[in-house]
Amino acid sequence: MPELPRITRSLRMFTNLGRIKSTKELEPNDLFRKEKEQHSKFKSEFNWQDLCKHVSKNVLFHLNKLRQIATEALGECSFELISEFLMFTLQLLIDDKLLSQIKFKILKEKAGNLKFHDANHMMKIITEIREKLNEETLILIKNGKENIKVLENGLFDPKFEYKSARVLWPDTNTLRSMSMGNINQSTDNFSMKYKNEATKLFKTEFDKAAYKENLKSYHTKNFADISLEKFEKIIITKLGSKNSENELVDLLGCESIEFIQYIIQHQKSIIALSSTPKIQKKCNIQGPVISGQVTVQSEKEKQLQKQIRKHEKKLNKTTKREGKGDLEENGFEPLELTLKKNEALIEMHTPIFKKSVNIDREKFPFVFDGNMNNRNTTGYVSKQKIMLPQNVVRKDTETFEEIFIPIPESQPLDVDYKPIMVSSLDDIGQMAFNGIESLNRIQSIVFDVAYHTNENLLICAPTGAGKTNVAMLTIVHQLKQHIEHGQLMKNQFKIIYITPMKALAAEMTANFSKKLHCLGISVRELTGDMQLTKSEIQQTQMIVTTPEKWDVVTRKGTGDISLTSIVKLLIIDEVHLLHGDRGPVVEALVARTLRQVESSQSMIRIVGLSATLPNYVDVARFLRVNSNIGLFYFDHRFRPVPLSQAFIGVKASSSLQEMNYMDNVCYNNVIDMVRQGYQVMVFVHARNATVRMANTLKDLAIKHGTLKLFIPEGIKTINKAFAKSRTKYLSELFNNGLSVHHAGLLRSERNLIEKYFADGLIKVLICTSTLAWGVNLPAHAVIIRGTEIYDAKHGSYIDLDILDVLQIFGRAGRPQFDVSGHAVIITSHNKLYHYLSLLTNQIPIESNFIKYLADNLNAEIALGTISNVEEAIKWLSYTYLFVRMKLNFHFYGIPYRIILEDQNLEQKRKELIDQAAKALDEAKMIRYNINTGDLSTTNLGRIASHFYLKYDTIKIFNTLLKPIMTEAEIFSMISYSQEFEQLKVRDDEMEELQYLFEEYCNITVQGGVENIYGKVNILLQTYLSHGRVNAFSLISDQAYIVQNAGRIFRALFEIMLGQNNAIMAGRLLEIAKVLEIQQWSDRSPLCQFSCLSLELLIR
């Protein structure tokens, strides 16, 4: 259909009267534009990086001194935050000669840990810098002073002046040429008719054939799932609606606008065509049409035709010729027309897309999920839709947005259970649970299935609800099955407890050793830090390990086969890790265990422990849990202490402003709790950040006159214990009712802080997450201040893991004293939705297995459990990926038609396996016969599997590895490994890397300090030379590099050994040993002994 001409469109096309872009004058009060401009302003303005590039080496030396002071004052913060603070300081003090108290207070507010002598030192450095800068650079720095005002006032400044919008009318001189007086010979043929190629597709008059043809094409493209007749009926129903245009656009899309206009213009003809099919059929029977041309009638002509027909009917009646022939000629069937009218009315009021019907979810006997019946409300957080509890309280201010979820109303629990008394258990059970009178509510409900059956279990319960004792029930049940003639057969079974963190592994080892010692059960830790010999493994009945370590152990087909064959119980703690980067490891372990059960026909019980999950049924299906017997889900009502939660997202346009806003919000929440007489734990993510946060809270309390609320009675008499402490700031903070706790303190100092906090003498404790994992020290309120944490594995700052958040929130509320707890998380505004959705179970857990499919497939082929494509396809059916692909196919890029055709996704799994196998074959890790589908391992693939190397690393080694290489070339090749690819070189690290390169590198570094592989090489050699690293990011990166480099060198040694290359094998073995003992080969062997002094070694 041709589009109707529009004068506005013509004016825009043929004149310069287009809409003027938005400017400050046009939209002075547009906050969205203001925020966007402010962000771009900070990015485009002269910043610290630009300054470092513009100055000489002499000035750069002073700038680096300035950075060192700022880093100490701010703590382990991001590079952007430190750079903004430095630029802020430089702009603030560039015109001054002496540091005033006013400006020191301004700096103190930005960096709470800044001392006056440090600030004065910064002032002196800035004075020296000013004297050495040229005029052009000084102007660039001074022009940035507007940043200070922006940081102080912010985006939502109450002093923001309102400007009335001024409308700038466009210049209309162009229209004069179009006036009547100026029409001349050249404009006689001017036409404003809009020409469009699309107009040729549709004719002005109604053409039934063209209509049917276009209808069919639109149906084939977009609505192939339904029949053509049903699709046409939907179109006609939409045409009969009052809001037909909008409904048709929603149905067909904006790209079909010409077709929509066409059918709307011929609405009556199309409805008539569909409603009278029989009339048309009967008319065609009468004979050929005499006049077949299409005529266009006006409304007046239609009325005249109607009068003529009425007159003819009257004549027929008078001449008695209104019989059957007349009925057939006019096609008048009253009953049929009545039925059609009723159908049309019903269809008009029946929506095409029916409202979602609330389907009753399948109910399971041990699932206590109160959220299934709760009424939620829809809200928008960070511009994203989210479901929130109905009683949620929202607070939106200029600087932050807060979502407060109060303590849920206590709901009656339809749970029929009797508390299990430990005295009623058998002798072994009583010995294992010695010191406990009775099991709690959760443990009593799970007791029968856990203690008397071999059923697989999935226990989902809040943190601190007693899941560890549930695991203990299954352990005792396993022990009872291996008692013969009153004696425990220790060599017939192994129990594996998989925990996500090394720190937690040590804690669980100590916990289980204490409980099982009386039964003669040996519990040992097997992690990267704690290795076990073969004899130690044989003497151990229970092993506490991490997913990665157990994956390495079970990948080996020989050596440890006796260990894996006698495993009878596999307990996986924190199963909700499936959604993270470590999830694929858990999937591979479970799939390997399930296949082992099937192939060996031996019983291995799997027990999953987890926090509350949104899609617990899917996880239960993955673990092969019978949902009617072994699935246990306990919601927030089962938490020992009810918990209220607050999610706060600060609105800031820069990192420095965000830090200040977070500090203020944190102080307000702390002081609210302290006023009510509660203790508070504030969690930060770096050791020196604890001191900075403590000083910031103290300064804000002094500023607002609330410091006395922090100080408990009789604190001066007890302060003598901290007076002798090596850590000077502990005594000062303790005098003000504050303290810090981190791994850098002495063990005696940490014990003292924990004791005084438990006694209530410390009101506010600022600590790192190690306290949440290691020590059971709860408080009424916990606050997570900031959610960015540096991770060497990713080489950058990442979001705090949900596992850490749950663990910290689990510290809120003291079961012995409190009836409720309070947890707060303070993050940036754009991360608010992320944490709110995770902690309220809004986002289902998905699989990341596809990302690591090649490496896991290689491990199974090397192990010998997969020998062809068919077995690999079946192997995928044991993963969590397969469970979620069938349910949420769009997330994994699977079209709906494939689900209809192949419900078990055989073809999709085959495609995934084929892609991974081809990639592995290209890397020479396996041999893939495409014709037969056979998969066989190579020596390279076996080594990669045993040493946990990524297949991308093997590809790099295939390219760079040569028959003969020097030490420098070997170190350079190692630095290119995929394991180190995510590391980054930051501007603030360049100077220190250059210093480390010059001082500690014994061999040539290819690439220099500017590249990632150069950084890896320098840090590796610095480690061997016992060099001191200062930057916290470099310390983390070095630890990560050293942790991975050892196994990479060992893997290369095995590769060279397999190639019969003795020279390279010996060289690589020597480097591997050098790394293990942290000493260059040319140094004395006595250097390995730390007890020998340096003077003695020099002699």
C-alpha cells in the first residue's frame, strides 16, 4: 500500500529544517543528559594518565612519590580511584605553598587514613612539581578544578539552578520559496507525493490474490508454528478491534508496516471476504461472470445500488419469483449468518495470547518453600525488572537507592516432626554426636532418610541452619555399613567431602577429626597446599578436598584407581557454585561419578549441601536425587535467627565520589545499629582498607558528635593489653570502641580482638572476609562495604562472589542472644540488581560447561571412559548443562523448533562434541576419526589432562616449542600460557616492574614491562631471586603465577620426555626444581635453609 504523503517528511527531506540536536539550552533540566555528560566529561578531561605522559622523567619521579603516599592512605583500591584522588589533590593544592587545615580536612574526608604529616609531604611534593611544570601543563591541571565542585555537589545538587526551557524557533526563510507569490514555471511540476520503493508492493485497490499471497509469505516467515487459516483468523480478529493498528503492529512487527496499512485500508473487504465464503462459492456456480473488471464506487453509488436491490426484491415478491432460485442467487442463509455473527463476537472478545495460567507446581513432601505462595510485587531496580516481596521498603535519595526487606512475618510451618534425641541413637551415633542433646528441626526432618537409607540427597537450607550435621548423619550411616563382627573395616571405604575453599577445607578437617576421632576415623585434608603420600591416603578414611584437586585425582586412570574405586560417599558442599566459573568442575565430577556407578555397578552415595536455590528441582535431577524422598528445601523460616536485609546502591559519577558516598552510607548504618545497642561487623576486601575504614568511621563520628556512642564503659582499664602491641593503631582504635581484624595481624592480637568483641567491649569491628570463613564470631548486624575485590585469576577487580556474601550474611544474628539479625550490602547502583536478584533467588542457576567442554572432553578421553562420539553424547546427558538446555533452551541458543523435533537434544549434543573434538584434534591432543566417530588420546592430551593444562595453552606450546631452547626462551614461552592471559599491566605498576626487572631478573625478559608476558616473566624471576614486591596487585599476581608455573614446567618436562629429547627434558626438570625450592641453580644449596643467616651464607 502506498504511504500517504506527509508535509513534515517532505520538509525534512528537501529543506534544512530538521530537528536541532539537544543542547543545554534546549533541555537544561534533563537529568539523564546531565548524568551522561558528566560521565563523558570525566573521561575526556585531562587526567592522571595524561599528566604522566606529558611530563619529564624528573617530574614523573615526584608523581610516583605522590602515588605511594596516596596508596597508603586509600588502601588497596582500584587504579582508577587512586588516580582520581591524586588528580583531585593536585588540583586542590596546585596554587598553594602551605597546607591549610581546611584543605587538610577536605583531603581527610576523601582518604580517612591520611595523616597530617603525609598530607604535608604531599604539599611539598606538589610544590616541587609546580616549579618544574611548564605553563601549558599547569593550565590543563587548573582547568580540571571544576571536578572538585562536581565531586562536592554531585549530580543531584540541591543548589542546582533551574533554567526555564527556551524554544529556539528554526529559520523559516526556506519556506518563502514555497509561497504562492513565488510559484513560477519551474515549480509547476512539483509534487509532494512521497515516493517509496515499498509502495510498488501493494496496489491502491483491493486485490484478493495479492492479499492472499502476502498473507502466506508473512505466515511462512514468522508464524510457521500455526496453520495459515488460524493466522488469517487472528488477523481478521485484530482488524475488528478498536485498537487494530497497535495490535497489528505488536503482532506483525514494525517491518510489516506497509502490509498493515494495506489491510487496514481494505478492512471491510477483507472481513467480507472471510465471512462469506459460501456466498462466493454459490455465486461461482451460477455461471461465468459477465463483467469481471474492478469498479470503484462512491458511498452515494453504494446507497443507490442498495435501493435498486430492495426494489427488485419487491418486484420478485409481487411476481411470485422469490423461491429457491432467489435464495441461491443472493446466498441468503439466516441460520448460517447468525452462527457466524456469534462466532465473530466470541472471537472479538477472546484474546489471541491467553493470559498465563497459574499451573500448580509439583509438590514434594520435604520442600518447605514459603515463597511459592507469597505475593510478590514487580519493581525496577537499576532500570531492570525484578520481583520483590510485597512488604519491601524502597528509599531513593540523591546519593543512593535502598531496598529494605524486613524480617518476614512468621508463617505456620506444616511440618510434623519430633526432635531426635541423641540418646535414642545407636552407640556409633551417640559417639559421633557426643555433647549434643538433640538434633535441631532441619536435622530431625532429614534424619530418617539420611541415617537409615542410601538415597542421594540435596539439602538446601539457609547459612547456619546445621547442614554440616546432616552430612555427619550420612557419614555415620556409611560407617555402620562397614562394621563386621563389631569391627570397623577401614580399608573397604573412603568418604570424600568436597568444599569450595582451602580455608574452609582446613576448618572442616578439624571439625570432623574432633567428632570422628573417638571412632578411630582418620580425616585428612587434600588440597594444593596439603599433599598426601600414597600410604597416607591408604590410612585415611575421610578426605576433605576441593573440586579442582579431586578432579585431578580422578582424572588419572592409574595410580589412584584404588582410591576412586572404594569411594562410597561423596559430599559436595555449596552446590550453588554451579553457576560460577568453578561450576563446570563440579559438573565433571558428578558426571564421572555417576558413570562410574553405572559401569562398575557399585554404590556411591551423593549428598549435595547448598544455600537456598531458585531451581532446586533441576539441581536435584542433576544429582540423581529422588525428589519425593531425597530433596529437602528449607526456606528463610528455618533460619536460626530471622534476618532483615538492606541492599544499597550508591549513585556516583566517579570512583572517588563513589568511595565517599559508600563511607557516608556505611557510617549512617553503623551509627543506627550502635544507637540501638548492637554490635556491628563491617566487611571490606583488603587488609589496609580495614584501617582506612576504621579511621573514616572515627572521623565521621567526631564530625557528627557521636563518638561517645562507640566507647563502652570501663574500656580504659582494659586498654593495657593493646598498649604493648606492635601494631600501634590498635590501641588508638580500641580507645574509641573500634578495632580491625585481618590475616596480617599476629595470632595473639587476633585472639585478643575476638575475645573483646565477644565480650561486647568492641562496638564496631572492621574486618576482611577471612573472619567470616575462619572464626565463628557473629554480630547482630553485618555490613558489606563495597563489592569490588581484586582477583589474580581474572587479573582485575571482580564482583564479590555470592558465596562470600552468603557466608558474611550468615554471621548476622547471635543465636544465643538475638531474636533477629540485620545484614546490609553497599554496592554501586549498577550492581544493585545483580546482588538483589541473587540473594532473593530471582535468577536460576545456569551451566557454564560449554565454555570448558574441550578440556573436560579431553580428560574423559585420556581417562578411557569415552572412546567414540556416541559415548561422548551420552556423557553429556549426565551434566547439569543437559538438564538446563532442555528447560531454558533459549539461554543456550537453541531454537524452539529443535526442541520440538529432538526433545533429548541428540543433534545439539552431537554438534557440541564434534566442535570440541575437532579443536582437540587440531591441537594434537586427541585423534578424531570423523568417518567412524572414534576418539583416542595422545601423549600430549594425557599430559594436559593430568597437569590440568588448558587446550589453548597446548596450542601455544605446539607453536613455540622447539627441540632446543635456552632458559630465556623457556621462560618467555611459559609467560605466553593461556592461564596468564587474563592478567593486565597497569600504569601504576610500570615503575615497580621496571625496578624489579633491573634488580632481580637474571635472564633476558622478552617483551619488556609493557606486555602481559613480560610482566609474568619478571614476577617469576623476582620470586626466584627473593625480591620484595610492594604493590598489592603485583603480590596477588605473583602468587597466582607461581602457583600455576610449577605444574606447567612439570608438564613440559613430561612432553619432552615423551619426545625422547633428553637435553630439553633435563633443562625443564632443573627449572621446575628451581621453582619448587625458590632458588636459582647457581646459588649455594645452603640457601634453602632459612635458619642460616645471610652472613654465614656469604662466607
